[in-house]
Amino acid sequence: MHIALLALDGVFDTGLTVILDAFGIANRFAAMQKSGGPLFEVSLVGTRRKVRSGLGLPLPVQAITANLKPDWVIVAALNTSTPDRLIPALARKDVVDAKTQLLAWHAQGARIAASCIGSFVLAETGLLDHQQATTTWWLAPLFRQRYPKVALDESRMLVPSGNVVTAGAAMGHLDLALWLIRQRSPELASMVSRYLLADIRSSQAPYIIPNHLAQADPLILRFERWAREQLKHGFSLQQAADALATSARTLQRRCQAVLGKSPLDYFQDLRVERARALVQGSGMDLEAIAAEVGYADGATLRTLLRERLGRGVRELRADLR
């Protein structure tokens, strides 16, 4: 499998190196098991002769030539983690050239993958239109606004859709590399993940901070502040709209546009976040915590935490030991 790893100027160092390390380890293990060449031929390529990482390190990229025909192309993330830095970066000449090259590779039959902010570069090409995708969770509101034709679900860690694959934030680069290794050998992917102490994660949901998502829109931010005061009292859409001096329809529409979910679902996210903080940071028993976030009993809360976070109360508390 020939993989072209596309590195743009200011690439996220950790994302780039973890991909290279994962494939390097996979090739070493594969060589130990049988003779022959490496399973994965990885070419580090750039649209410019000189490319530096986000930390300013020079990268040994090779030129993109007409005879470079990869099976897969991976777009590594730019080290631009805020909208005010990302939006100008997407208009850079090297990024525009990268979009043209991605379309050419795709037309030749290559499959395209991207992780974290790399998914924005991929979305700029239009190849994600009418496809499912994920991205770095804290920029999901910007992604929805900029690419309304993409079916975004930032709660997922990795989303294959057609000939494209997207992965989540930061260390989602590793999840993406392991997924690609698994396409050749599930046993090899398991070995690499154990060697790197990297569990396979299906969801970003446990890592999402609801308040960060709310920052993207003034109305949603006001709703978030109101909702935190109401956690133990329950939720009413009309009550929320009245408190914010807006209509229920407007609040519903804005939540869907910015957060990709209903006001009630976001209210539930805030409940889970508060409950997790109390489970991990207070001496309260589960019944008291349930009452604090508006649930009738601890059993209901226990089930919700397991469903939303993939971990139970004992595991959450063990995280801090």
C-alpha cells in the first residue's frame, strides 16, 4: 500500500510524527513475521520544496510528480487550532495548490483521508459534500457553518464514507493510522496499538467540552449559561426561549446549525459534564449527584454516564488515582 502523507507549511507536529511512527512500527513488525518488502510505503510530500512544521522544524518533503500515484493520501492537520488562524490559512497559496492536487489524485483513483484540522482542507475540495465526516470537535461549529453540505458528526472518532475517511482531533491521527493498518491486517493493527499503548477509540464524545462549542455563537453561549443554572430543575424549550428573549423556533434552529443537535440534547450534554465533574471531584454519593443534575435516581445517571462516556462511575473515579 502506497501512502502519500501530505504535509503543508505549519503542519501539526504530533499528528505528522504519530502517523509516521505508527506505519514505521507496523512495517518493522511485518518484517519480523515474514520476508519481503514493507507493507506500507509512506512518502512525505509537499506542495512546496521547503516545508516547516508548526514548531518550525524543516521537513524532508519530496516533490509531487506525475508518476506519484498513491493508493491513499493522508492530509495531516495544520497547527491552526482557532478560527481566526484557520480561516486565513485555508486561503494560502500552498493550501489552494494542495486542494487541486487532492482532486487530481482522487480522479486517478486514490482514496483520501484526513484527521483533525486536515478535514477542513479536505472539505475545501468538495469531496466531503453529501458524505459523512468528523473533525476536531472544538471547531465543529465553524465546520458546519463553512461546509453545510457535509453530514458532520463530531462525536465520532473515525468516519469512513465512500472513498474518503476522516478522523477526530489531535491524536485522531493515530486512530486514522491504525484504521489504515487494520485494512491490511487486523492482527498487525492490534499489535501496533498495544505497542503504543493506544486503545482504539470509536468516539470523541468523552473529550468534548460543551462550553467550548457554545463560544461560537452569542445566542448559544447565553443558552449555555442559562442551562447550567437549570440543571437540577429540568428543561423546557419554551422556558429557555423566554429567558433568552427569543422564540423556541429560533433557539432550536440555532442549536442545530451551531451544535448539530437540539437544545434538549445539549442540555443533556451539560448534565453529563456536571455529573462527571462531581463523580470525579466530590465526595458526594451517586444519589446526591443525580439530584444535583436533575435525575430521579442514581441508577438512571449511572446508565447515562455509561452510554455517553463509555465508562462507569468506578472507572471515572479510577481515572484520578
